[in-house]
Amino acid sequence: MKLTGQGRLLRVFVGERDVIDHKALYEVIVLKAREGGLAGATVLRGMMGFGARSRTLHTAKILRLSEDLPMVVEIVDSEERIAAFLPVVEELFRRSGCGGLVTTERAEVIQYTAGG
């Protein structure tokens, strides 16, 4: 797959404990992105955060280990492919009953190559 120039960054913010069909929601999003042939996805685990569902601060500090840290799934691809994937994300949120935040922004793809 060739991906250069103007692209789109999709960010999906969920909680670590959010699940769908007994799997972590962030994991299912990544698997669906791979099935859909998107360029790639990365999951980032937040050290601290809060969101719309809970104003309680979730943190990874040693003395107060949270079991529901924020997770961010980042996917970069063309504008068209990201737009086509958004309904998949919406359906996963609907089926899971979990809340979250979904954002997109422009991304200038400088390099997208396989190593080796």
C-alpha cells in the first residue's frame, strides 16, 4: 500500500476496561482496522486522565493503580478510508454500550514504508 501526502488521523479514546464480546474495545477496533485494510493502527495507554463518564481521575501512580486507564487508538490513512471506517467505530460503540471520544484531523504523511 502506498500512502503519502495528505492523510487523516483518527483518534479513538476509550477506557481500558471497555469491552465488547468479552474483548477489550481498543483491541477490537484495531482488529477491525486491520480487517478493513487500513494502513496501520497504534494503541497508546494513558498514564492519567478522566472523561465524560467519570470525573474521577484515573492514574497509573504506584500508590493508586487504576484498573481503567485511558486508551487511545490512533489510525492514519487516506481521508476516504478513514471516513469509510467511522461507521464501524460507531457501531462498535453502539454494540458495546461504552462511551468514548472520536476525533479526526489532517495528517501529512511523510513516510510510510515497511522495514527491512
